[in-house]
Amino acid sequence: MIFLISVWNFIKKYWKAFVALLIFILGAILGTSGRRTRVLEKDKEALQKQNSDFQKGVTNIISDNKAAVLNAEEKRDRLKKEADKNSKEKAQSLKKDGKKIDNILQDKYNLKKG
């Protein structure tokens, strides 16, 4: 009984703090009721939008990369064909003219004819 009397005296002394605490708790309960589900739905929608945007971005990057790889392969093949053609032409021209071969051997390796 003495405990209840001391609690009652404490509450009478600090009644403004208790009223403020009760108002705060009541406001928190009323203020958040129903908002959590709306916030969660908006978060879910935002996450879905972000995922779809990310997938579109990745798809675009992959397609751009594939196109760049194909262009590089085509360029490499074209340059290889040109180089093969040029080397065949040079080989044919050197076969026809013996002096060119002699000049190349003399300049490059210091070899002399005969």
C-alpha cells in the first residue's frame, strides 16, 4: 500500500511529463497506422522499377558489346585479307624481278650476289 501511495505522489508531482508521454505514444500510434503498408507498397514498386531499369541497362550494354565485338572481328578479317593479298602481290613481284631480291638481301643482311 505504501508503494502505491509513493507511486501516486510521484505521478502527481510529474503529471505533465506523464501527459506528454501519453500524447506522444498516442500520436505515434495514430500517426503510423496504415502508413506502413503504403510505404512498403511504394518501396516494392520502386524496387521493381529499379530492377527493370537495371535489366534494360544490362541488356543495352550487352547488345552494344556484341555489336562492337562483331565490328572488330569484321575489321580484323578484312585487314587480314588485305595483308595476305599484299604479301602475295609482293611475293609475285619479287619472283618476277631478281634484282629486287638481291637488293633486299644486300641491304638487310649484307649478302652479296655470287
